[in-house]
Amino acid sequence: MAAITFRFDVSGGFLDLRGQRAGFVLLAAFLITFLFIRTSARLMRSPRVPWWPGSVTTESGLHLHHLVWGIVLLLLSGFLGFALRPPSPFNEIFAAGFGVGAGLTLDEFALWVYLRDVYWADEGRSSFDAVVIAALIGGLIVLGAAPFDLRHGGTSVSSWLLVVVVDVALGLVPIIKGKPVMGVVGVFFWPVSVIGAIRLASPSSRWARRRYRADGAKLARSRARWARIRARRRRISDLIAGAPEVVAAVDAGVVASTPSSRAPNEVWSSDAANHQPDHL
């Protein structure tokens, strides 16, 4: 029977390979762009650096979020890369352009989901989550990890399909239990899926709602554990992506944003003020 294995090979000539070199450049450009644009957005809303350039809003009230420029760059660099299949260094240049576009776009991932400006709201944390997952997947692939690997070239199709099904199924269990990062990484490295499947589910997950009693010990332990996990994640997210300082309240389709940690007499300069809802 075919065995599920984890392959992780980084050769001495790692950057000599055209595909891996392009992937490395893309991933580096993606991470650098995300850190730059997120830092820039944090500086925009800080009253300590009023000289930092802000967003551009037209007189008509139309505001183009930076994800728009990211989408344009993704389409342009992706099309040119596929159509021209250029040699080095143009291949790496297009890869860098794609990475920059991905960084600009995923930084505002929350706007895809909520279709309103929640950049600095609590819902905006999903943008950081998307960047983390994308960086993990990209990093694993660039470094040579494979979701599944069959060591023998003569493996039958049925055995190969069995490996794929088992690998994906193992990854789905942590996702259903409210641990998507472990599920995604587990597709590449199956022991992570096993650990995620064994450990307690998130109290808000479908698994917990169906399998944990409302007054049971498992749900109580899950709530206590996830309170600690959320606090730790919030600290890391606040450090890298900035703490949400607005509360988004939806009332008849209107988003009201209010500062949450400014003094009453302090001037509030926020990128959220510049991130106006798009009028289409």
C-alpha cells in the first residue's frame, strides 16, 4: 500500500533552479510589500507622524483602495509571465511584480469578504490571517515541501488516489475543528493534521457545536484553552499588523467607525478615515 510521506529537500543549488528562484523572489516581494503597506497604513493614522502621505480621495468621494492596484499588478505581471515565458532576469522581475500585487491585495483581504471598509475594525484581522496562510503555503512550496509524495514511480493510480484522499481528509479534520492553519500545513506535513485532529476543537467550531455538550468538561476546557490562544494571537497580530482602533457597527447598511483608545480631546488621525466606503 502506498505510504503518505513528507518530502522536504533543499539542494545546495536551491536558487539555481528557475522555478524555485522565481518562487523565492515572489514570496520575498509579497512579504516585504505586506509589511511596508501595513506599516504605511499604521503611520497614516498616527498623529505623531502627520507628514506621512495618506490615501488619495477624489472630490467625488471615490477612494481606490490599494487592493485595486494590487489586482492590476497581479493581472499584468501574471499575464506577461505566462504569455512571454521570459528568461532571467525578466522572469524574476515578473515574479516580483506578482508578489507585490499579492501583498497589496491580501493586505485588504477583509474587504473581499465583508464588502465594506473594515480595515481597522476587528473583522479586519482576517487580512492578517490570510497573509499568514499564504506565506506558509508559499514558503513550504518554495522550500521543497510536497502535499504528498509517492516514492515509487510504478505506484498505481488507485494507490495514488488513496494517498491524496487520506492526506486531504486528515487536513480537513483540523479545519472542521476550527484550526485552519493546522489543516493547511497538515496537507503538506501530515503529522500536523494528526495533532490538530487529536487536540480539542475551537468552542465556536462545527465540531464543538455537534460533539461537545453545552455543560460538559470538554467545552469548558476548550473555551479556557482558546481564550489563551486568542489572547496570544491578538498580541502577535497587534504587534505586526496594528491593533484595531475602530468599532464597525452596521445599521441599515451604514458603517459607523469610532476611535476606541484615543483621549476625548486628542486629534484622531486614522487610515480608517481615509478608507472611505467605495461608491459604485
